[in-house]
Amino acid sequence: SDATNVWTFEAHQKGSTPTYDKRAQLFTLTQPSTTAALAPVANPSDFSANVAVLGKLSEEVIIPTNFAAGAWNELQIFFKTEQECGTAEDGAAQVWVEAPAGFDFTNYCALLTLDDNYFVPEPAIPTRRLPVGANIECRGAATAALGGTNTVYNSARVTTTSRILGGQFYAFSLQVQNAAGYEHNAKWTITTYTKSSSPCDRSFYNVRMNPKDPEDGSSLPWAVYQRGMPATSFGVTLADLRPAVLETDLATDITIFPIIVQRDTKKNFRIVAPGGYKWEFTAEQFKYRSRQVGLAESEVVEGTDADLPLTTIPSRPIVEPFNELIVAYLSSDLIAGSQYGIKTKIRVPRNTPTASSNVFILEFGFDETTLTDRSEAGVADAPPVQALINGEVTYRTSVAGAADNELCFRIQTITPIVRGGGLVIEGPTGFIFERDCVTLTSPGFMALPTDSYCRYEVDETAQDTPVVTITAGVSGIGADMYKFCLAVQNPSTVSDVVGTWTFHSYEVISEKTYLDYSTEVPGFLVKTPMHAYQLVEQRRREACGVGSVSTNCSLEDFSYWLTGRNDRPGIRNQLIFSFALTEDSVDGELVVTAPTGFEFDYECEVVTDSSRVFDATKSTEDRTLPAGYTQSYEPWPDPPFGEITRCTGEGNVARMAINQGLTAEKNYVFRLAILRNPNETPQWNKWLIEFAGEASEPIDGFPVWAFFYGKITASDTSTSSGGFPTRNLVTINLGITNTVPAGGLINILAPAGFLIDSECDATVVERDAGTPIEVLCQGAARPSNECQLLVLSGQELTSNVIYQITLMVTNPSSVSPVKYWTLQSFDTEAITSTLDYAQFPGFGVNLLTTTFSMLSASSQNGLTD
């Protein structure tokens, strides 16, 4: 009833001021009664957290790979977000691409991958893949009316598996069938949406094709032509792909050859280079002639058989877009089938484009407004710029003074390195390598040639910079992705600045002549030791399962069954960590680094609620601590203190933004979700925890529940035929990780086509000791490709031992390549008691040879009798 109790708010267009045109309507909210109460929302699930104002996407481009009207096309799509879209609770967001009427993404649209070179760490804001997971959800929608009975899905709606971050570049590709007709300046739009389809950011202007066109609404999008140019009709060659970074760096020669049109045309044409390239030439440097009598060789474009019919030499662009070369006012037609060409100069950018397509585009009739006059257009892939990419430095420990650290360097070279050249790596002061360093290849990467050699020295002229030089031997160092590790001692003092590591590629090391342009990558803070840390051991004990009342089970053992702990290969897992700090914490980032092969979700899940860390089945309202908790662990503080506001996973690293509030020398515990375990136990099976300038030593990991060894061989690889089945005694050598007790079993699933008898025949022995193990082989009721080996009473298959299994099978009746056999072990006959799992390659099945004989050669008369 208070007359002064009035709320008001004003709404304005984003970017405007109160004087903008006409003010938005003024709303007045009045409290009618002092006793009024707010009613709860009836259906809260109908509501979602949304952004207050629709943001603007920036630097959006859509670039086609096929310009032909009506043809199938792969669009390459890039954009930069303004706002975050979606929430961690949603676990999803959406990206909608709306095309003009007539374009068809189909009902189930196809999201395609772009080349890995678009997703490198070198740019200031690296381009990201859309977080879509393995099972991509992409649906078409019809948003524009079009005559006819068939539905044309001109909108593609991609659902992600996590939120879309703000201020980031994203890139992906969509398959589309081009419209059959041309519409001038037809609208293309990109929009990000929440899971509940509330918009976040949208294209403010029409989406451009050329990333260097003005971003002010004056630029046109890409559009269709009558024909697409085959790859053999448009080619581009650059003489030198080293970046022209300094003003004194020279532009390189570029040859556009061949240019072959399919129909005679006199239309103006343009050549659009990748973003960042700049056409830079004088009239004398623009060559377009074919070889003819009396013409100087320097004027000839090699391979051409006709001159371009120019009335004047094109001018180089003097304002953006510098990557667009326009050739206009031809004196006559280009003749279909003739080979034309251009040779001139262009400046190469610092890096291969990552926020737009790395392609050259040629368009005849680009400035026309009807399909009849837009004759043809084509796309030619550009080679990568000669600049090192994919640089990365990782480590085993970041503790100051650690003498047993190992740094791993990843780098991708573009240009092969010949003998006398090599790679040079310069890092922050204080790291000490072995003088004659030894490179250890990281699993899954190309090894450096054995005749290259590594040398460490300190550059005293550059603040004692450590320098590692890898010199190429006779074999050279090929263009490839390398990751190698070196033993190192960390600096003895902690650092509050992330150092920089610089990679160089030299043609001749002694002269420092560059091959690929250098790249810089961040290092890491050198930290103090953490007070305490642990990957909590959770033993799998049947007696401690759900509903157990055993008094011999620890809190940790109970938690194995209550949190979803699962150490089998390739599946999700839940792990519990504890740590204690040396100093009280401030706001910072808690980082968990897993062994190589583990994978965290993009939106990783972390639980700090002390009542639920050891029991995921408890209600969030039940805040009681489990028995025994306070004997070992400190309850996590209530929000906002110590609150984890975000968890982001990338590969084997999880990063959690955490508020201040953790007290020194208190043992805190949290549970972290793993998206996927590795398929086998990692060679370096150690974990790291880092927070607030402190770091753990490497923490022992756990063995992945996968057979650690497997080899399958056959006694007969011929096909079965007619009434003559091929009986084949298969030998399986199998390394056991988890002991299979009496009553447990080994399940063997052969590839389709193999048959195993219902009463199958199998033996098991220790491979090295030869000790037999008594098993019962059981096949299906009808012969199939599956059987089980039941371990009999008094027997067991012991962990860390390799066993040799022989099994009689019948081969398939058709030829087949090498396929995988699936093996699983169980500690009981219940299918829920899985222990180890793995798939191993078997053997190919070949045609049966009907006749085979061996002729003994005669030793008389020169082996002729």
C-alpha cells in the first residue's frame, strides 16, 4: 500500500542510448499489497536460464566447395561467439544454420569434419570444434516456403553435447544440396541457441564468403553459378610459402594455372585468396601471356596455350579486401577448353588461416545478378603456410627442483629438414637437460630418425636460456607431427609467470636459415610441493556391495559400488581424489592431469558435496556425512567458499575454476567423472593434481581392466567348402590383468562366420610354466561364434600371467580379411561381474587350395632330369 513502492525498468536496443530513436515503452511494476506473496512456478521444467540480450556473432563466414546450382556441396562454416550459450546443467546447446529457400540440408543433415590443421593452438584465439560427441544430432527444418510437394529443409540444427563458450571461434562443415536458382543477396544466418531453443548470439548481417570483406552489411554472401569448375580446370602454385611478416619481407611468386572455362565467357572474374593473403604486384609483375615468337620468356606463363584477353592490367587492391583480385573488362571471350594462366606476386600470411577456409576461389560473373550471367566458379585448396604448428609442452611434474622430470615436446613440421638442418627449442631459464640428450618417442607419434642427434646447451648471451638442438642426419627429418620427451631437472625456484618455449626449424642450423616460421607455446608455472595428495583406492569387494551390512568394509570400499567406479577399458568412470594444501587457497584453477589415453568430457562433472562424494545414490537434500568421513577428510566448505564454478575437460586434462576458501593442511576430497578410460593401461600411469601454486608429485594410477597381452594364431586359414568344413585349432595367448577365480569364466566371441561346437574342445595352460588349468568349454545350444571357458574348482587364472588357450573352431565358408576377436573375463557366471575386456586381431581366411604338390628337383644334368 506504500505509494513509493514502485519499480520501473527501461528496455533499449543493444548498443543504443536513451536518445536512440524512440525510447522503449516504460513499464511500471506496482506492489498492490504489503501482504502479497510470490507464487511458485507451477512447472519449473518449462523455464531455462537464458541470456538477457541477444548477442552478435562476429567474423562469420560460409565458404562452399561446389558452386554449381543444384549440386551437392560441403559448406565450411566459421564464426566467433559473443556470449556463452547453455548451462552445465543443460549439457547441450544448439547451432542453427539457415540458408535461403531452395537449399536442402535434408531431414537428417550431415555434419562433417574439417581438417585437423584448422584446430591448432597457435592463434591468439584458437578455433574449436563443435562439441558434438560421437553420435551427432543434426536435424533439418523447413523455414522458407517453396513451391512443390517435396519438403526442402533449408535450416540445419546441430545439437552439441555441452555449452558453447563465449568469445571463441568455432568451425564445422555441413552437407547441402544447392538451390537450383539464384537469388541476389539471399540471406544466410547462423544462430546459437540453448538446449530449450532460446537464442543467444545471431548473425547481425548477411554471412560473408570472404573473411576480409567489410563486416558492415555491405558484403554479399556466396551464391550459386551455372557450373562448378572441376579440380583439373583451376590450379594454384606458390613458389615460397614462408610468411612475409615484416614490411621488408618480399611477396612470393604465385601461378594460377590452369584456368579452363567450360563455356565461352567474357564475364568479369575475381580470384579470392585465403584470408590473410595480400595481392601485391606492379603492372610489370603481372604475367598472362602464352609462349609465342618474339615474346620474352619472362613474360610467359608456362603451360598456357592462349593469352588472357585483357584490355588493361588489373590493379592490386589498395584497401581491404587485400586478398581479392578482380579482372574486368575483357576484350574478348575466354574460349572453352583453352588453357589460360596468371603469374604474379602475393604476400603469405603469418599462419595458415584457421578462422576461414584455406582455399583459393575463382568466380566468372561474380558481379552479375542473374544465374544466366553467372557462368562458373571453382575452388582450389591452398597448401599450408610454412610455419610450425601444433606446438605443445607437457610435463610429468611441475614441482620446483624436481630432478626426475620429463618434458614432452610436440611439434608439426611443414617442410622436410635435410642434413645439417634441424629443430631448435628455446625455453625459460632454469631447466637443465642432459648435455647429450636422448629423445624418447611418445606413443602414437612419429619417431625422429635414428641418425638425428640431440644436444643441450645454455645460451649465456640470452639470460642463460636453455637451448635443445636436434640436428638432422643423412635421413633428414620429414614433414610430420612429432612428440618426443627429454629428461630434465626443473628450476630450483618457483615462478609466478608462465614461461614461453620457442620452436625453430632451420635449413642450416649454423646459419639460422629458416625453413618453417617459428612458433611459441606457453610453458607452465613451477610450483611448491602440495602438502598431501591421493587417488583414493576403492577396492572392488563383493562383500561391500549395495545393501551390504558388513562391518569389515571401509568407507572407500563401500564407495566402489555407490559411485559408478568402473576400470574397464573405453567406458565411463568415477574417481575420487584427496589433497591438502600447504597454504590457504585463493581463487584459482584446480587442474587434474590424467595419464595419456584417459579422456574428460568437455563439460566435466565434479562433485564436492561431502555427503555425496562417496555415495552418488544419496539425495541432494540429505547432507549427512557417511560414517568414518571426518576421521580421514575435511568437509568441503559451503558455497561460495571453495565452490567449483566450472569444470572444463580437454583430452586428459580437467580444469576446475574454484573460489577461495580451502584451508591449509586440511584433507579435502572430491569425485571427478571420466568420459572414457583408455583401451589399455598407459605406459606412464601417473596422475597430477595442481592448485594455488602447489603441485603433487606424480600419483600412481590403477591398471585398466583390459587383458594386457593378446595374440591369436591359426593352424589352418582355409575356407570351409560344401560338405568339407575346415577344422582349425586356434591358439590364443592372453595376458590376465585381474585374477579369474574358480567359478569365473573367459568369454570368447569370434568374428561372424566362425562356428564353435556346443560341446566345445579347449585347453588352457600357463604359457611360460606349462602348468595346465582345468576349464570346461561351453558353447551355445546351437553352434555359434561364441563360447565360455569356465574355471573349475581349485583352479584360477592369476593376474599378470600369460595363458595359452587352444580352441577348436570351424572356419567360415567365405574369404574374409583379418577381423577382431572379443574376449572378456568374469569372476562369476553373472554377466554383471566383468573383469578384463579386450579385442585382438585374428587372422584372414583364404580360399581352399584343392591341389598342392612339391616336386623334388633332380641333381643330375644341371637339374634338368
